Amino acid sequence: METRYRLIRRGVRGGTFYCVDTKTGKRNSLRTGNEDEAQQIINAKNQALRQPVLNMQIAKAYLYGTDNGVATRTWQQALDALTTSKEGDNRERWKRGGKEKPFDLIRDQIIIETSGETLLQVMRKGTVSTNIYLRRLHNFCLDMDWLLKPIIPKRQWPKIKFKERRGITFEEHQKILACEHNPELHDYYEMLWHLGGSQTDVASLRAEDIDWTYQTISYARQKTGSQALIRFGDEVAKILRSRPATGYLFPQIVRWKESDRGKAFIWRLRLAGVSGVSLHCYRYAWAERAKTVGYPERFAQEALGHKSAAVHRAYARKAQVLLPPLEEYEKRAKSGNLLTVVQPEPAVSVGQRRVHSVPCARFSPASAGQWRPKRETAS
């Protein structure tokens, strides 16, 4: 059999040895100037082409010295180990993800004997979630040194393509409410519409989360732990007064699993003739409504409990905003009805601090809907 790889050296003395592929002509540095080491690498490359099965057994023998389970560890064992490392809802999601049928192709297969084509076949048979879970499982095996190198290079993984999400429209929301005769579910959907919270956060709301003095609801998001603070109006206040005065506002719904709430909502969608949405789409709807009416982004981000502005913008990206014409702004500027930006006055000393007197716009009820600048001095 013709030798495919041969050894060359760049430079007369002390040069680095290179491996030349006689089939493609490509040269790769062996990163060594020792001829014996370089020759061993070349011999190993040529031998690997002649007897791949034997090389696999030799590799297992070497690896067995550091990890006695490398020759028998399967993907199911790795999946169990990864699931055990998770906690709470995250562990439950991994349990559900690990039961997907596409994983049956590799469950009992030894990890180090798996080819890239096998993993690609799993992803072709599965969905977006299969792609995500398999990536994380593959990276977990790499981190645990159960794989010596990636089976599929990072750039060669199929791109994750999520389905388009949109918010529930007001007309669709009204249809859903018209078909819902359970008072608790009816109020639950109304609260999702007005608060824009996730299904679990809204279902877990308690009467103690309500501040009636300032008409605000404050709660910690169960997914991220970030604090969400939202002020409610008269419509929400009317709903809240009809709910229990202590404990959970939705005592029956909070006991349901996320999947049970989702199934109940899907059944309601079928009765209402609505499709293409889920309970989570209420968050998209709230973000889109806020952007459409010009609600400040930082206020909306605070209300939804988004730590990242980029995440919040992703939720509101489908909002249809009708911008006023420049001509209208020019007319308002000439008539003096348009607020202009005023530079802050010089800082003045107050005790040991230096504060600025900043012009602040305040709404005057007697101004027939116009805004007037009013100065306030920070203290």
C-alpha cells in the first residue's frame, strides 16, 4: 500500500518538521524540531489509514487507563448524568427532552464510537429542541473528557431556526374570553393580557404581591429571578378585587403543570377558532402594544422583568408603529407647542454634595392636553 503521508523539514538546521499529504499536496506543521518525534507522528498517520479498527481498540486501551468507563459509556448514561446535574424546572425539562424519539438512534450507542453522520441523522429526524438538547449533551461530553474531540465541528452544526412568534391580537383575546366560562381561567387570561407575565408567574401571583396604595404588582420571575414591577389600572383592579384576598390569586391554576395549562389553552383556541399562538404569546402582545403606543422602553422592560434590552426588543419587533409626519412636528415647533431640550443649569453646592437643577416636563390638566416644562430642584 502506498504511503500517503511523508516527512519534510523546513530549514537546514533546527527547522520545524512538516507532514505532507501526497494525495492533496497540503502541508501541516508538526510543531516539533525533533526528527524522532516527527517520524512517530507520520507513522501513526499512515498506520491509521491501514487499520482503523485496530487503532480504535488501541485508543480504547490507552483511554481505559485514565477512564475505565470510556469503552462502555453510552449516550443514555451521559444524558442521565447531565439531567441529574440540573435542578428544579430545568431538570424536568431535560427529562422531557431526553425522552424524544430521535434520541433512540444513539441511546445505547457508545459515545466514542459515534460518527458525525449519526448525530446529523438524529437532528434530521428531530425538531429544533432536539438540535438544542443534542448540542448541549455533546458539549457536556467534551467538558467531561468523554470525547477527545468534537464529533461535529462547531461551524458544521445545523443552524437553529425557531418558529416565528407573534403577539395575540385584541380580537383574538376577546374570542378566547367569549369561549371561556370558567371564572378563574377567564380572569387568568385577562391578567395575562394586562400584565404580560409568563404563564407560571401570573398563575403564582399572591394577594401579598399587590400594593393597593400605589396600585402596583411586584414579583420575582421564576425563570431568571429578576424583579418585575408593573402598575395596574382600573380594569386590573376590578379583576383583583374579585380574586381571593389572601394567598394565591388563582389557587386551582397554580397547582397545574405548565403542560396542563398549555393544553387547556389549546383547547380553548380550537373552540374560539384561533391558531398560531400560545400562552407565552401574551408577553409578545404586551410588548408590541407598549411599543405601538410609545410606552418608554425602559418602563416596558421593567414591567416584563427583562434584564436585557435586546431580549425586550426581540419581543416587540413585530409591533406596528405609526410615526407622525415631520411636517406636523415642524408646525408644532413654529406654534410653540413642541417641547425643546433645555440644558441643565450649573451645579450648585448643597452641603457636601453638588446637584443640578434640571428642567422637567410635567402635565398640566388645565393645559388642554399640552405639556409644559416645570423646573424642579433636586435635593
